[in-house]
Amino acid sequence: MSRIGKHPVEIPSGVEVMIASEVLTAKGGKGTLTVPLNDAVTVSQEDGKVIVAPRDESKRALTMWGTMRSLIKNAVVGASEGFTKRLEIRGVGYRAAVQGRTLNLQLGYSHDVNYPIPDGIEIQCERPTLIEVFGASKQQVGQVASEIRAFRKPEPFKGKGVRYADEYVRSKEGKKK
């Protein structure tokens, strides 16, 4: 029995869910998201809820039960509220700025790093050391945040670099004489 899959997905007001052949579409204020449905599970909609159930007791069906429920939940939440990831920049002279559809990063290299912002993603910089990534797709928001972090990962000695706002970087002790 899947602990995640057995719970139905609540559809909030303002979100329209349509189940067509092998595709679930969630349309809301933040955008339209589609989820390709797996043939190992059945997906039905009743009383403002989406219910996912395995077709049989095979290992694949039980595995995909919770996975499909989570993907559907992410699509519904993304269409209604959207997702956010916050990144902090630490280091002397390290900063970020949004210029049109490009994120300009100064991360201690001899050149600026220009990151083109993909469609469906919004990036804001309240302060030069704080980046907020917004979007409807949880996967896309996480991927963009990960790509930005990869330009200069936090190093363990001084903690300089780009990190998630809730990330803890364990610092190491430096050399001793």
C-alpha cells in the first residue's frame, strides 16, 4: 500500500483539471501544465479530487502509484500557486542582476556569467546577493536553480559561492602551521 498514492489530490478553486487520452492537463492562474499518465495506474476525477489507483498488484504498478500521484499534485499546485527557490550569493564582490531575459552573475571569474532565463521561469533579484526563481513547473524551477548554483558551488573553507537559502554548508578547518 502506497502511503502517498492512497491520498487523493485536492483540486483548489481556480484550477481546471482535464484527463484526456494518456495526459492530465492542469490549467490555472500560473499556467497550464501537462502530465503524461502511465499505463500501470488508473487516474479518475470525482468530487473535486483526482484519484490515482494501481491497475493490478504488479511491482511496476505499485511503484508508479505514488510517483504519478506526486506528479499530478505538483502540476495542480504549480498551476494554482507556482513554486519558488531562493538562492543566496556569498563572497566579496559576488553579485547578481537581471537584465531583460538574462541573469548576469559576477562570481569572481575574470568574466561575467550570463545565464539566459528559459521560458516559463521568472527570476528576481531583490538584493544583489539574493536570487528568487519562480515558475509553475516544480521540475523546471529546481533545474534552473541547480544550474545557477553550479556556476560557483559553495566551497567548504570560507563558504563563498551560490547556495540555496535553506542550505547548510559545513565548513572545514583551514591549514595549521
